[in-house]
Amino acid sequence: GEDVEQSLFLSVREGDSSVINCTYTDSSSTYLYWYKQEPGAGLQLLTYIFSNMDMKQDQRLTVLLNKKDKHLSLRIADTQTGDSAIYFCAEKDTGFQKLVFGTGTRLLVSP
Amino acid sequence: NAGVMQNPRHLVRRRGQEARLRCSPMKGHSHVYWYRQLPEEGLKFMVYLQKENIIDESGMPKERFSAEFPKEGPSILRIQQVVRGDSAAYFCASSPGEGSAEAFFGQGTRLTVV
């Protein structure tokens, strides 16, 4: 079955870059996603990448995909305190289209 | 264009009662997914529905849980005879159709069973 793994915590200083990593097992995933969840809130779609791409950049966000190693990363440039949240990596199941989520990485940005 | 709307945002039920969670997808979206998030965990898929059809219910507990997405009206996730272990945040997501890349989530319903 599919499995998505992330490290649990990341702490950075304001202004630094943050890199959140994710590994997945389903080599036939079509899309891979990054969602942000603030306390008590829903999930906000940050960005996604099609599985035949290596990189996608969107303002301060850069997604890198290493399909051979099944490794996905999210880089946040110039991290701000407002970026403090839980970040979820997810892959899209090719069969029935459901999303399989990692356990989330809690990002803490200190001033 | 309103996003995915879930209600209620918070729901408290006593053990043994029924819980009904509602989800109205984004306008133009005909595919609805329900996920459950236990405290300090990621989201786990429960069920995938299209209008009047259950497409994939592989994540649904075998008993007490049911879901529907009627031709008219919101999708409903129903939990009968709730137990403490049902306490969680329940999220709904919608997408325009099969093969669509984007799935947008609602704010969730936080169910507390006392």
C-alpha cells in the first residue's frame, strides 16, 4: 500500500530558508501535493507538482521532486513567523484518486 | 466563489448519539472526499463519492459509519452510536472530476464525543 513519511519537526529563524522533506512509496503517483494547516483550521493547498516534473517554483515556494528516490521537498524562502504551521505532503492514488497524507511536519519560525 | 463549506464547525455528542456532518462542495465540483484527522496525526481517507454514487469506501469503518452525496444537497457523513474514539476532525474535499489535479478542503468539523 501507499505510505508517505515526513519528519515531525523543523525549527528555523525568521528570514532563513526552510526545507521540508517527504518520501513516498507509490511510484505510480500522478500528483504530489503540499498543504498547510494552521491551528484549528482546514488544509490550504500550497502547491502541487505533476509526477513527470522535477521542479516547480511559485513565489517563495520551490518544490523539488526526485522520482527515482521517491523524495519530495518543499523549500520556503525568507521564512516568516506567519509560516509557522503544520505542512502535509500528499500523493494522489492513481486508482481511485484519493490523497494519501504524511503525518505532517510542524514548522516553527522564531523571530 | 465560495469554497468547500462544512457544517457544523464544532459538534459535541454524547456517547450513543448520532452525528451528522455536512459538506457542500465548491460550485461546479461533483466529486467529494471525506477524511478523518485524529489528534496529532495526518489525514486518513475515508470515502470518495460522486453524485448518487459511492466510488471508494475503502477507508470507512465497517460499522456505524455511512456517507451519501445525493443528487440535490450536500454530502452527508453519518456516524451512528458515537464512541469516544470517534472524536476527531472530519474534513471534506472536492474536485471538479476524475483526473483533476486540485482538491480543495473545507474548514472541517471537529467532533467531540463526551
